[in-house]
Amino acid sequence: MVARRKKDIQGLSVVFVGIDWADSLHAFHLLAQDDGECHGLFQQDATEIESIINGWRKKFPGSTLLVAIEQSRGPLINALLKYEDVIIYPVNPASLASYRKAFAHGGGKNDPADARLLAQYLQHYHQQLKPLRQDQPLTRELASLAEHRRQLVDQRAALGNELRAILKLYFPAVIQMRPAQMHADFVLRLLLQFPTLKDAQKATRKKLQECLRGGTALKVQQRVETIIDATPLSEEDVLLRTSSRRVTALCRRMTVLNEIISEYDADIARLIRQHDNYEIIASLPGASDVTQCRIIAALGDDRSRFEDASALQATTGIAPLTTQSGRMTMVTARWACTKFLKQTFHEFAGLSIRKSEWAKAYYHLQRSRGKSAQMAIRALAFKWQRIIYRCWQNNETYNEEHYIKRLKETRSPLYELIKNNRKTLQTP
């Protein structure tokens, strides 16, 4: 279901509903235009929710129910989305907290009072609030895949950090092989078969080569030599038994996570190519299937969701926050944003440096001005978002040469850097 736009509710009979949600019992407060108000409680139960909605319909026949709630997803949201005469307005908890302070200076809070404040807040400011719009099923599935995959990757990273810490205690030779990631297949194969250095050094070279395969033959041979030439850090029996037992458990869990993440990657690669916006996002240089999936999920289907590129930059936290008071102006990082969205565009900007001429030139320009690597990538993400937004709005693919030509026409200093880089590459 796609919620009605704000202009569609003008002239309709509406009821403002504030719901302070909880795990199982929700408080509500209704404010009608002419028929006063009412309040109460209802359970998180499909039958009871159906009953409460029908009760509101009976009390206010022909009215559209505008519901303010401090969440944009969850079991209650899922239950309310199926009703055509219900428009959901997610309210930022920080906004309600500030609104509450106007009436409760001492900081008091309770569910029925919050439900009433939500109804009042919606009644006064619904013209400025945006109703919840549900994306098409494919977009929602891709968004879910991307978010859940990230959670699995974070779990694997945490296990990898724990594994590294334990190996430092008794088997540092594994770390000395300098694996790019602790979840690398050759690391897990080695530790599952030979959880201690003593076990590994008893194995034949052929067996070690089989465990440590991956990469060039030279790399494999260097790994084998590292194991054979290593000296035990400790030979204390209790330390070896307890540490190797823990390492085996961690490696088993990471092996399972590797398999699951690979399945997620395969599903993303298959589904993303079916999306209407795939060709637009796939044209972005350097973006992998997973990154493309995350960008599609971040943009959604509603092209009116962001009024302009600045709104996208602010929502994702890429744009800095400017605070001005009197003669003081302060620019700081924007923390009030969804970290996952911010990571999406930050990571894409980093990937684009290897595949985009102007992105590489812009990054090095920022670095030459004394910016840190992270600041330079964030500045690049800021520029990329303006390009992505325009491509998305115009439903057109990104063209690198067209953009560079535009830089030339506008006499951008960035074009001179690109031209100099091209000359350097052409010089024998």
C-alpha cells in the first residue's frame, strides 16, 4: 500500500491518532475535528487491532485515520499498513522529546500522555510531516537483504577480532601470514585441521599447501614456510587446550557465516537485476552488487521522497551540520542519521576512486589540501550524491565522459587535474 500524499487529504474528514507503542500493549489517543477526543489501550494482536480500527471507523464514519507513531517499521506498522483509510506518519523520537518539554518541564513521561502529545503534534504539524510510503516488494526485499547481510558481516568481523586476539596468545604464526581478513578460507581451513602450531608442524608440506591454498603459488609457499619456521610462543598445556578449543568454535561459526553471506550475495545478484532502477545504479563506477543493492534501498521507489539533492545528503548524514548563532558559525559532522545509510554512500565513494577518473582526481585534490582520507572520501560522497540524485530523478544512466566534458565546459579546476593525469599515463 502507498499512503496518500498530503494534498490528497485536504478537504477530507480526518481523525488524528497518536499511538505510543510498546512490546505488547499500546496506548492511543484520538483527536477528531468536531467530535472531541478519546483514548485507551489495545493489545498487539491481529484480532484486537482489527477490532480497534473498526471501532474508530464506527465512531468517526467516513473519516481518514492519520496515525502518528514513533517508528517506521515493526509488527504494529505491519498490521496498520493493510488498512486503506489509515495514513501512518512516523515521528522522530527526538522531535517528540523536544515537543514534550514544552508541557513537562520536569521531564515526566508516561504512555497515555505521550499518545496524546503524538496526536496533538500530528494535528498541528501534519502538513510538514511526510506519510510513510511503502516501496514495491522487490525494493523491500533488497533492502532487507542488504541490511541483514550487513548484520552478518558485522558478526563475522567481531568473531574475527576475537580470533585474532586469541591467536596472539598462542599461535601468532597465523597472524604473521598477514591474511587480508581473519575469515579467509585458508585461515579457517588451517585452524580447523591444525588448531595449534605443534599440530601444523607435524603435517606434511603437501597437506599444509592444501590447507593454505588461495592466491598465487608464491603466496601459498610463503605461508607454508611461515608455519614451518615458526617458534611456539608457549608450550603450556592448559593454554594450548583452552585456546585451541575456543579457536575451533570461532572458526566453525565463521565458516557457517561465510556460507550464509555467500547465499545472501547470490540472492542479491539475482534480484537486483530485476529492479527498475538497476541500469541507473549499475552505471555507477566501482559499485559492487551489494553496494548497488544498498543504494537502491536507500533511494527507494518514491522519487518525491527527497525534495532535492540536499535533502538526500542531509538524510543520509553525508552533509555536515551548520549551527549559526549571532556571529558564531560552527560546522560539525551530522550524527542524527542512520549509520547504515551513511556507510552506504561513504563506502561507494571509496570504491569509485579506482574506477572513476574525476573521483580519483577529486580525492587527491582534497588530500593535497590537508584533508584526512576519511574527510576526503566524505567530501567525494557529497558530490556523488548530487550526481546520483540527478540520474535517479531523470531516470538516466551515469556517463563518465559526459560528466568530464561538463567539467571542461565549466572550466573546473578538477578538469585540469584529470588532463594532467592523462598526460602522465601517456608519457612513456
